[in-house]
Amino acid sequence: MYFPKIARLLTLCTALPLTFAACGDSNSASADPEVNEESSASIPGSSGAVDSSNSNLSSGGNASSPSSSGENGTGTSSGMSSGISSGTSSQSVDLSSSSELTLAESFTDARDGKTYKLTNIGTQIWMAEDLNYGDSSLYVYADAMKVCPDDFHLPSIAEFRTLVEYAGGEEVAAKKLKSTTGWPVSDAFGDWNGTDDFGFNAKPITLGNGKGTDENFWSSDRNYSNYDTQNFFKLDPYPTSATYPDIPQPNAGGEYAPFCEGRESSSPTRTCFVSAEPDTRLSVRCLSNKLVCGGRTIDYSKQFCQDDVAYDLCRGRSYDGKGYVCRDNNLYERSTDSVYKFSWVALHPLKSYGIFLDTRDNQYYKTIEIDGVTWFAENLNYEVEGSFCHEYNPMHCDFYGRMYSQKIALNGADSVPEDKVQGICPEGTHLPTYKEFTSLLAEKYDLRSKYVEDDFKGFVVKGGEDEVGFSLIYPGYCGDEEECGSEGSWKRVNLETMLIGSNAVYADLDWYNSGLFATTSVRDYDFGSIRCVLDY
């Protein structure tokens, strides 16, 4: 399913499919996710810096995707995906050459010989039973992320939403997805059995107290400001069901019951998406890596389905295949041949930006001149050994850029230069210096992007004024030898930032404590982002 507006990145990046829509010509970039406008630029065979006044700039809409890593990218008919596509171009796929649709009725897990029934629901192919691998059928989050067998994966929230929408929406889907027997029946609360319209066969889970009346499924999603937000799919439980320890919800009487959040009572037909701590034990329902598209099957790690036509993923993401085409892992508008980049959603909607092509990997970067110095208006995303993406997921690099230590930024140099140095910045640019950082900060500009994210649970990442178009986003940073790449460092995303330079670091500690400063004290284990500066 395709949505007309940009989704919130955090539930992601973390909740709706990535879509694009052409919106006319402009040399400004939208930062408002609700207006569905982006900046894109025509770069016909150019290299290095491109004069924005000569660029054919056009706008296009965008939405975010959740996390689930894969070598060649991952995607579904709803557009949820991750990883980087390895193809050099993207066209519609001739389905006559695709495999004919022959859905197996069951799947045998080669790891333990257990067999699971399968069911085709819309474009998706689901296991029709909860996974039962190892010594339990309930899993903590870390185990859930890796327990599905080959050719299957833990579904994203968006993929569960696709299932729910196919079943009629959140208010009625539970009835159609539940098993026809096994749920409680009583005079007080009625019949909680389902009709199992699609063979999903969701059965109640025994909580250890004899009240087997609840069912919850882990998703692959986490929120990057509050990672335990909307990370599992829930069927509303029987009213007397015992509470899971980590997911209590208050009901009207002031007691706690595991109802869908914000509801005063439970319903036999209702589903929802709520949160659990990572050590909560929930069910896992695996989803096939194959999709049904136009009556045939396609591989979701390489393609997505739009209007029964299969298209190759671009940098692991789906898009409007009718309006856009992928070449060399960059997306271009078909009508204007204008390039589009996902991170441009964070740019100021009214500022004029230049554009720079890094010929090493054919990535484009918007630039902005501030007091005579031309900065990258987005974080560097050039892959070198030792750098990493959040959760090691390349899709997050598309928005936040990569994380680097100063030594990595200096291309392995042992000494810190006194003057500007290229480091890992592309030719014609250099790492920012202490002098450039202090000059930028001296004017007390509000450098924060106007872009605002809402994680659907009240936590809002605060947008700034972005007075000069620097469009600072908060990728988090890693300042502890034991923390880099840990759960703690992922939580800092959208809360803190650090920019690595040649002989200095600029830090903005968080949205609430504007600890703006530049320092020459850089620890070997500090990892942050890089904003390159054009040579002058």
C-alpha cells in the first residue's frame, strides 16, 4: 500500500512505506514531513561541485522505512525495506519471466525438522503458526530478531499494518485473524474466538496462570529516540487476562490490564501496536521473503510490488516506480531526470542550496554558504573501514550519515594537523577545523533542522529555526569505548550530536541543553558525524 504523505522516520524510520511524488520545480528543500515536498537536482554526468543556479531542481515527496538489515536490501509490497540494493539501474520487471505462483502449503525448518503451515494473505506469505524454535515459543527481542529460519524474516510494524489493513483495519482485524477455537467464551464477555478468515490462526498464549487469553508478536522495529515504542503487534486480550510484567496499561478502574493503549476495555475484534521492553517474552510469527505480485512470486530482498508490477529496490528502498527510476543506487525523477536523496527532508524549505557530487561513490550532498564558508548541509555518508551506521543498518546512514572517529576521519593519520586537511572528505573539500567551528558558533545561530519527528507516543523531537540552512540533525554520538554500537548509543539518536573535524570537535549535547562548543580535546573512542567544507 502506498501513502501520500511522509511517514515519521523514527518509527522507522521506523512506520510507513517510502513513496515519492513529483511536486514541481524549486531550488529549496522541504523540511516539513506533512507537505510532501523534497528538493532534487538534475546532474547529467557531472562531477564535483555543481552550481545550484544551473541545476534543474525539482521537488518530490518521501516517507521513511523501518530497520531490518540485508546485504542487498529488503522490501515488501508495502515498501518497508532495509539494506542497500546492488543493482545499477531499476526498471519494471517483466513478470512473464518470473516464477509462476506456486505456494507451498507448509515449510520444514532444516534446523530442527519442525514443519509449519503457510498461508497467503494478500501479497504476503505468512507462517500460519507461531515459531517454536529452541526450548520455547516465546522470545526476548534480541532472540526474536535472529530466530526466523532462512527465507523468512521477523516482520516490521509496517508489514503487520499491511496484514491488518487487508483484514479490515485495527478495529475488526483480530476477529478475522484469530483461531476459531481456544479463546474464552463467557456470559460476561461473550465469545472471543475468531473466524480465521485467512488462515493466520492466531491462538491464545498461556501466561502461566491458566488464563491463556493473550497474543503478542514481536516486530523488527525500534524507535530511535525511544526504542521500545510501537515495537510489537497485539491482539486485544480477554478482559481478565493477566498482565505482562513489562507492558501494563491502566484501565478505567485504575487497575492494570494489558489492553491496547488508550482503551478503557478490551475488545475481541481489535488489534493495536504497542511497546515492550527488550527482555519481554513474546511470540514470533515469521514472514516469507517472497511476495505475491501480479499472480507471481518475487524476492522481497531485491524487488517491491506496486500495482501488480515488480520494481527493483533502490538503496534498499521502494519508491513510486511510475515516477522514479534508480541508476547507480540514486533515484531520479523520470520526467526531469532530477536526482532525489532521502536525507533532503531535513533541509530548510526556503533556503537555496548548492549541490556536490562525491565521485568516489556517486553520492550527492547539498551545500550551504554561511559567512563565506561553504558547508555540507548534511552528514557525510562515505563508507570506510571502522565507520558504522546506526544499528549497523545502511538505511539509517541514508538519513543520518555514517559515524567516524577522528583517526578514521583523518584517513588513519597518527598526528593531528594544524591546518585544514582533506581526510576522508571528497576531493575539493576538507574536514572542518577548530577555527571554522568556532566561527560558525560565534554568531549564535540556531543551526538545528526545522524537521520534526513524532514517535506516536508523545515524544517529539524538537525542530529548530535552522536560521542559515545548516540543517543540523541529531544522529547521536558514541563517547565510550564499551558503548559504541551498543543499545545505549542507539538511544542517543535524535537526542545528541557531535561533529568530527581535523583538529577539533563541535558538540551540541542535546535538544534541551544547548551545550554548543568546539574543542580540540578529541578522544580516540569518540565517534560522531562529519560535515565537510568546500576548499576556498
